[in-house]
Amino acid sequence: KLLLGCPGATVVNNNAAATVLVLSALAKGKEVIVSRGQLIEIGGSFRIPDVMAQSGADLVEVGTTNKTHRRDYEQAITDHTALLLKVHSSNYRILGFTAGVSREELVELAHGRGLLAVEDLGSGVLLEDMPTYGYEAEPTAVASIRAGVDVVTFSGDKLLGGPQAGIIVGRPDAVEAIRRHPLNRAVRIDKLTLAALEETLRLYLDPRRAWQEIPTLRLLSLPQEELARRARGLARKLRAALGRP
């Protein structure tokens, strides 16, 4: 609540599990609408269509690979639709002749039709000052909650820098329904992981401290000169180990 401004939260063992659990609890046997340009595959052959099939939700694809408009979602909504899903394509970009629907538009449309808006952010980012360190701005859980997204999922490791986990935040009633689902017990995390995640999240209460003390962020914020110095040192050690001049 302190970090994201929302009272509802639960944690499972990774973000793939979080996505399956959310869809199972909120959309089993119903339709979930998602843009074709967001039907991603990430590491380990994790594919959004396969995850949706496992959850028991019915996938409804809208738009095209490079362009999806609000009207595409509007025309696809039926009496069997449970939610509108937005998936962040964190490991690739489609550039050029493209169009998409913002989370704000998706939330407005979903709530106007009595539906839920769910966003899968993939790699978790809590800090909004990434551009300060030379990186492109990534969508954050804070921005999603601020925009009114009902349920947001993201990883506790990767860019967040904590242990492997899948974090689910959002509306208290929706999160409570997710927490009560029988699958939740099968994908829950252990107490040691929860303790490590809690300590990592405490550091985010002070962004400057987070950049300094979370190893992932500290390494990402190293200046190029320091990276070059380390690379030269590693090269010297490799040459010595391999017996090369």
C-alpha cells in the first residue's frame, strides 16, 4: 500500500503463475480480450495464448500485429466477456506503422461496460526515474494502479531486483477472489522468499537507497567508464588464465 497506493496484494512463485491464477480466478469459462500485438512469448516458451488456455479462459484476439484500436475491443465485447487484458511486450518492440490502446483508454472502456481491466507488466519496475540513468521509461505498477487498472501482475525478480516471485496487486475484492482460488495454494511462495521480497520492497521506500543497495539497480546505474574499467580487468584475467599475451 505504501509503495503502490493500493491495499490489495498477494504473491505467488513467479509472474507466469500470477497470470494463470488471475485469469483462472476472474475469467474461467469466460472471454478475455487481448490485442494480437501482445500475444507474446518470453523465456521458457511462456506464451500468453497457452497460459490463457491453461486458465480456462477463452482468448479473443483483436486488432492486428502492428495496429489495434479502441473500436476493436468495443466490437469484440459480448455478454460472455470477463475482462480486457493488456500485456507489456517487455522483450521486444514493434516500431513504425503502429497503433495501440493506452491503459487509460482500456480502463475507461472496461469500466464503462462493467468489466475488469487487467495488466501483465512482465518484468517489474517500481521506479519512475529509469531515464535518469540512461534507460527508456518502462511502464510501472504505480502508473497502472494510478490509471485505475483493477489487477496488475509483475515479477519480483528481473528489474525489480528481488527473489523470483509473481506479485499481484489491485482492487481488494478482486485480489481477495484471487487469493481464495484453490490454485493459489499450489503456486504460493515460501516464507524465506517472502522475507527476501519484503526486505527488497522496503528499500524502494527510499528510491535513492534502492539504486544504491539493490544489486540489480546498482549494476544498471554504473557509469560507462566503470563498466569499461571492469571489462579491461576481466580481459586481463582471461588472458592470464588462457596463457595469451
